[in-house]
Amino acid sequence: MVLLHDILAWSQASLKPWQQDAVRRLFQHSITADAIEDLYAMLKDGVGLLDPQGRKPQPLVAEHLPVVAANGDATILISMGDVRNVNRLAPQQVLQFSPKGMTVIYGTNGAGKSGYARVLKRACRARDVTEDVRANAFEKPAPGLVPQAEFKIQVGGNAGTVSWSKNKPAPAELATIAVFDTHCARAYLDHNQDIAYLPSGLDVVENLAQVVMPKLLEKLSAEIQATDTSKDALAHMAGNTKVGKLVNILSENTPPEEIESLAMMGKEDVARMETLGKTLAEADPEAKATQCRLAAGRMAGLKKRIDVVAAWVKDEAVEKLRKLDDETLAAIAAEAKAAGELRAGEELLPGTGDAAWKVLYEAAREFSIAEAYPEMEFPHAHDGAKCVLCQQELENNAGVRLARFEKHVQESVAKVAQEKREQLDAAVAKITGAALALELDDALKQEVSGLDPELPGMIESFDKAVLERQTWLLGAQKSHSWEDIPTFPADPRPKLEVIAANFTAQAEEFDKATDDKQKALLKAELGELSARAALGPCKQTVLDLVNRMRVKALLTKCKDELKTKPVSDKAKAFASSAVTAPLRAALKEEFEALGVSHAMPRLDESVERGKMKHKLQLDLAVPAQIRDILSEGEQRAIAVGAFLAELVTGGHSGGIVFDDPVSSLDHIRRQHVARRLVKEAAKRQVIIFTHDTTFLGELNDLLEQHGTEHAIHHLFWEGAHSGKINAGLPWHHQTFKDRIDKLEQAQKKLEKSWPPYPDEEQSAAMRTQYSMLRATIERLIQDLVFNGVVVRYRDWIKVGNLGEVVGFDDADCKEIERLHKACCDVTEAHDPASGKNAPVPNAQQLGAEIAALAAVAQSIKSKREAKKKAAKGGAP
């Protein structure tokens, strides 16, 4: 079908992926609540709101299209029964419908026709359901009396049963049955009407705009409404700070990292905020600056004192002394080795060459150079020189020995040993004499404690460790054992340095606070820090708000995809080609068939949310409603035509129900409607409720003429209930043959039990039979004698039947007159003389009269057939 492929091409070229998925679902099955959830998730996913379930659209493709675009099997009504709590309808009645052709239900006013018709209207979802279905209005309503009925149906050759209840949705199976009545007729004329039946596929476009998109918009609007993006909770952070400006322009585009950065407050930031607060709160910042500098000096001085004492025993000093001690010991050992070598070869006094000896030797050198032989080099052993110690003259061997001694003393080993001893002795002397105890005064201790309660203890522990190291250092040097050096506790100097620096910085801040410009800058800085500090606890709230703003912005973006106008415009284009032109043609044809082509209204169409609508309008100089211009009969004929035209253009094959379709019609248009409905009954099931006896006659004649399958029922009162159902035409519409059959049946029942002396009730029954016999005689005259040329309840003369009014002679006339008079004598239409008191005929006599009437009828028919044959040249 071209329309289906046009819709496919349109969906692929113009629709969003989720919309393509929606169209696919509409083609394949109805849109369920789960489908709406899926489509909503895909709608949001398309703008960036990712679906946690990962649902992805499945677009419409050719494989999803039906092979043949056709309506499903139409539902056929078989019967309507078990009607309860509806007006005063009689219980246990079953209204049978002809599965094919036409079913006519006739009833006079109040016979129960409206009760059955209103139930059908509700159950079959008529266009207008303003008429309520009520229980018996003449009885006090009892709780739980809900109008209901049961329908036997046939769908696709399969029988089934569906139930209708006023308080429940109408059965879906009956939705294919169309209903027309006075209220529906009014709707066609007064309102914009939906195209009731659309070609397959066009309803998909309609439902996308009318069903799917509104449901999604409803969900979207609810979610947007529920997404709180108010900034009221952040009002306390508003201002001329970076945080305040951020809050003022907070939107879905605000970078989360900017919020994170502003909300991050380090220890330095917190300390700075506290410092600024104290600085700006100070009444005399100049005096406070002086105090801070003095405090900084005291802390710096204390740190310097600790630096001094710690320098004596720090690891580097320990290592230096250990190294000096090791070097001295090594030098002494080298010196001792050299002394041993000095004593080798001759016998010298013990200790010669050792340290003590060197002292003696150096003293002798000093004495010789300074006093004894000032002009001579040492040792002086020439020209009668004497020993500076024993002052005896030196012999030759003595001079040689002294020279050897001098060489030994002047060698580097001995010098180095001496130097190292001197250095070590000096170092030990300094360490021993160093005053390393800090001995803080009480005021300083109290000040330090106020600044940091832990600091006095740290200083005391550090001072104790310095003294312990001093003692250990001296002992280690003596024992030459450098193991198990006491460790230092926590060093207080870094804290003192920070405190001193803070006091210095505070002094500088207080200096700034004395200058108005600088003070303003400090206030601005404090404001920034305070705003950031306020943002910290609210950071997640702000981030969540930005995320909600983002979500709301994306949800709002979804609205663009839920605008129905583009879909409506396309639906109108599809409908104009697929519906409107055929509908116009169908309306023209229907109006001509119904005799209202002279008042042919134009068809104005529009599309509302994807739904094709039309309204019938007259071309008038002054705008007016159809109801104000045309007669009621013309209006009713136009409404019937519009109803039928919709069915024709929509390819609707379901049954149709009419409730009094010819109300207010004149006899000509009534004929038109009857012919049109009988014609329609050849294609579909047609059910008609009517109280118009003339219309009933018209339908009956046409159904018989066309050989259309049909069923006719008439409704009547019995006891306290209306709606009793009798199959067939009511008595006054039955043919004379049907009447003779019923008279014969009644006569046989009477004959079985007729007494010699009937009572009053039996006599009345006999009089009724004679009254019916008389009516049958009159119907025989109408239908047979005059061949239906003139029919009561019919407001025209059937001139075409006049040619067959033959075969009636004087004998037949006299026999009819006799029978008619016999009936008049028995019926109560006349008041007989009381004295006469004639008994009614018995059952056998009634049977004879009925047989005589049947014989007259047969005589007329036989003579008529003979005349026809004679006229055609056959034997008489």
C-alpha cells in the first residue's frame, strides 16, 4: 500500500530515533504503559540523559509493515441477552440478530426500544454517549443494581460471549460496530467530527500525535515540575565575591570543577581567614603590630639560643669530635712506632721518643735557642758545646745522637701527633666549658605555653637531650667508644620559626590595617575566604543543583521533540490524499442517494494533534449553523449521509446500528433512507430500531423485494415490564397469509377445549379471534384484491401494481362481504341488543370461516394467474 511506504519514508527522513521506534510499535502492537516508559527513556537518552537500562530505539523498517493493510475481521452480533437493571425491560429476554443482512426491531413509544438501543450505544462505544442507562426509574434504586447485558458474537468465524456493565469499560470486541441515533446526528451537524475510520497506517500517524506524544509530554512535564532548580537555599552565599557571583549565574553550564576549586579550603586558607578576622577586629592595629614584632623577636631569639646550644652536640659536632679522636689516636700510634724505630740499634732510656720525652726535648730546644746558644742552630754540638740539660761537654757520639733525635722530632709523624693532641685537647676543653643549659625564665615559658601548649615540654626535653649529649660526648672521647648516642626528641625550632614568622606577618597585616586602602583589600580578601568557607559544607548541594539544572535543561529540550504540529501537518497531508478526497466523493454520493444534494454542504477539514477532523458547513452569505437553516428532515438525512460516507471511505466492514434513523423525515426521504439502508445490508450487518410503522413497512417491502436476509422483531408490554420480544412483524404489518396462519393456529387451540356453553372469558377470546379475522379480511382486500396499490400507513400509491388488479369477480366479492359481516356481528365493535343475547360462534364455526377466507384468497390468485397466462397468449 502506497500510504504505508509513504509513512515509512517520512519516519526515516523526518522523525527522531525514539519517534521511529514509536511508529514501529504502533504498527506492530498497541502502546502499553511499559512501551511509554521505554519511549520516554529513549527520548531522554537522545538529549544526553543516559538510560541506566541502556534501551535503544529500533526504527521502523519495511519488514515491520503489514503485508496487506486491511481491517481485522469484523465483529458480528448474534444476540443480546441477560439484560438486567435497564429501565423496566422484561427479564430473560434474548434479542436475536441476523448475522447477515438486516435486523429490524420495532416498538411503539414506551415499548422498550430505547432501553435496548442505549445499551447497544454504550457497549459499542457510540460517538455520543450522553444518554445515561438507568435502572427502573419507578422503583427505589437498590444498591448494586448496575445495568448490564451479555452479547453473543462471532469474530472471524469463532463464536464468543462478551459482557457489558455500566461501571466497566465497554468490550473491545464491540468497538468495530458503529452506532447512529438522534444525538449522533446532532453531533455530525453541530461539531467538528473526527474521521471515524481511517485507512490502515493513517491511525499510526494520528496516534503518534494524539496518544504517544501527549502521554510522553505528561510524563515530561511532571518530571520537569518535580525537578527543583530553586537557588533559595544558596541565598546566604550571594554577594560580590567569586562564590556569590558564581551562585548568581549558577546554571546547567557551570563547570563542576569551578565549584570544587572554590570550595577547597586548605589549612593555609583557614589560618589566613582567622588572621584576617583578628586583624580587622583589632581596635589599635599600630600598637598590635609593635607587640607582634616584639613577640617575633623573642621567639626568634629563643630559637637562636637553641641553635647555639644544639650546635655543640648536634650529629655533625659528634661526628667531628669522633673523627678528631680517631685521627689523634692514629697519629699517636704512628708516633709510637717511630719512637720504637728511634730506639732501635743502641741502648736508650725507656720512653725515649715518646710524648713525655718530646716535651723534654722541645723544652731543651727552646732553652738552647733562646738562652744557651742563641746564635746557633739546634742541636749545637760543636766547639766544646755542652748539653743543655746536664751541661757536660758533648762528646762526638753525643752530637751524633742529638742530630738523630732532631731528625726524629722534625719528622711529620711526630708533628702530626702533636698537632692532633693539641686539637683534641682544645675541643674537649671547649665542650667541657660550654654552658649548654637554656634556663628559660618564667615569663618566656608562660608566653611560649600560650602560643603552643606543647612547645614548653618540647623545649625542656630538647634542653635535657643537649645536656645528656654533652656528657655522653665527653665520655665517648675518653673511652673512645661512640656507640649508643642519645637521640634528639622533637625539635622545637621549626615551631618557633613558624610562630616568629606568623608574628612578623601579623605585624605586617596590622600595618596594612592602619591604611584605609589596604584595609579595604583585607576586608575583600576576608570576604572571599569567608564565602569559600560557607561554600564548603554546601558544595554537594550546589553540585546537585547544577546537575538538576542540567537535567531540567535537557528535559526542557525534549519538549521540542514532543511538538505535535509537524506530525499534525504530515497527518493532514496524508489524510488529504487518503481520506478527504474520497470522503468528499462519498458524501456527494450519499447526499444524492438520500435526496439532499440540493443542500450539499461543503466539507471543511482540519488536523488537531494528528487527528483528522471535518465539519459540514453551508455556503451562506451570513455564517450560520446548519440546524438554523435546514429543516429537521434535511438535517437528519445529511447526518445519515455523513455517517455512511465515513464508513465507506474508511473501509469499515463492521456492523452498524441505527436508532430511529428517519425521525422527522418526510415520506420521500424516508423511502430514500430505507432503500439506502437495505442496500447497505447487502454488505454488512445492519440493525435498526424504529417506532415508525411506515418506515417498518418500507423496510419490509424492500427486504422482500431484494431478497435480503433479515430478521424482524417487535417489542410490547406484558404486565409490569416493557421490552418483551416477539419474532416477526407486529400484527398490523403482517401479510394476510401470515395472519391466516396465526388464526388457524389459534383456532386449533380453541377447538381442543371449546365447551358447549362457553363462559365470559372464553366468549371474549372468540370475539378477539373474529376481530382478528375481520382485520385479516381487510388486509386481504389491501394486499391481494387491490394488489398493494393502496396500503395503509404508506403515504403514497403504488401505481405500478394497478395493472395486476384483476381476477376478482362478484362471487368473491359477495363471499368477502359475507365473511366481513359475520365478523362484525361477533366482534364488540358494535353494541348488540341486550335482548338478542346471541352466543358467540363455536370453534368449529371459526374454523369454517377461516377456511372460507383462505378459499377466497386462493380463488382470486388462481383467476389472476389465469388472466396473466391469457394475456401472454397461453391457455386460460
